[in-house]
Amino acid sequence: MHYSQVKSILSPKNGINLYRGCSHGCIYCDSRSAVYQIKHDFEDIEVKENSLELLKKALKNKREKVMVGTGSMADPYMQIEKRLKYTRNALKLIYKYGHGFTCITKSDLILRDLDLIKKINEKTKAVVQMTLTTSDEELCKILEPNVCTTKRRVEVLKTLNEENIPTVVWLCPILPFINDNEDNINQIIDYCIDTNVKGIICFGMGLTLREGNREYFYKKLDENFPELKNKYITHFKNNYHIPSPYNHKLMKIFNEKTSQAGIMNKSDEIFSYLHEFPIKENTKQSKLF
């Protein structure tokens, strides 16, 4: 872990990333890609030391209330957040200045901040997005080794539903020859139905690989799935998009099953929902409790 000073924290689309890098160790992580120009070891988390000060200024001076999002580049609830509490303090600012909140995470640490998330959702809107990739607990420990497994994430989704916090699931990535099977897709969708998620984001069955994350992914394939790297190279070469050979069949299951359950399954529709700030009378600045 190391600290840095940054010039800004809130993006033009109202996204924030308080950290750079991640300690979850997911073998497929696109954030390792060279295109993002992370100059330090990915597991050596960069903490944006002045980010909360910048966020306070940005949210206080914003003319319109917005949905503030985080988690697109680094999980806001990775292990160091338990001690540093940058995400929790950001939530306090979001609540204080009357904005909404959404985040993408794989971690059950988010339940630590359920009090603040509920407060935001009562006043404006808070949506939790949870990534689910495999229903196989042992496989999950290989694919996503340093974070809670799928079963625990489903428990988190259930708790959030019981507290009336809307949720969205990211069904990705689906790795060819690893978790691209009917049983897995059916089970994850069943989890989503049981926990009453509003939408499931799925860009097709497959993953993306480019310089940086491809090398790390192939290294982990060699460690955990002998000979599978050669199969990837034969089938996909150096392509960016790596589609499952079962994409058509699995997407048919996905579309039919989610439609029958009344779960949003169109990415554009879900993103519109995530960015939509509700107009309520009680969106004025609030005192922290």
C-alpha cells in the first residue's frame, strides 16, 4: 500500500475511484490491463490520500444532485478498506450533500456500511451491484481467491433485499471451458430470482483479454488448469474478445429465464436505472447521524 496526491476525484460521469489496484486476486481482472497505465504492482494498492477532501468540495458545489458511482476500476471494499474507511467516509459525504450512491463489489464488507446505505436510500437512492461468476464454491476460490465466495455474496444480496436496498448483479466474466455451462448460468440466475435483484448485466458469455491481464490470466491457467492455456491460444489467438463457444445457447437461457422472472436484462436499461437520480423532497443537505 502507498499514498498519492490526485488533482481530481469525481469524473464527468460522477464516478469515483478512491484506490488503484486491488487485492482480491481475481485471475481475469481487466483492470490489470496496460491501457490503464498503473505504474505500480497491482497488489500494491494506491490510496488517493486527498480524495475525500476533493470529493467534499465537488459534491458540495454540484448544482444538481447525481448518482455517485464507484467500483469500476477497483473494488471499494477490498481488504484495506476495513482499516482505512475511505469508502465509508465517502458515503458520509454523499449522504450529507444529498446525492445518490451505487457501487460494484464482490465483498461482504459492504454490510459494515449498511447503516449509511439505508440512510442514502431513504433520502435518494442507493443501489448495490454484486459480481457473480460461478456457483461452484471451490472454483470461486480459484477464480477470485481473496474475497468472499459466491454463497456469501448471495447472503449479502438477501440481506440487502430484506433492507429494501435495490441490487444489480454482474454475470461476468463467463470463462470458456471453465464456467460456461448451463448448470452454472441457471444456478446464478436462480440466486438472483431468490434475492429479488432488479437487473442482471451480461455482455455475452465470455471475457476480454488484452496486454497486462492476458499474461496474468494465462499464468493462472497454467497454475490451476494445466493445458488450458494452449486451448485458449489455439481457439482465440490474441483476440480481445474471447467468446464462449456456447454463447448462443447460454444467452438464450439467460434472456428467457430473466424475462420470465421480470428481471431487467438489457444493459442500457440497467445503466439508465443506475444513473437516474430520483426527485424527492428530502434531498437537501443532511446532518450526519
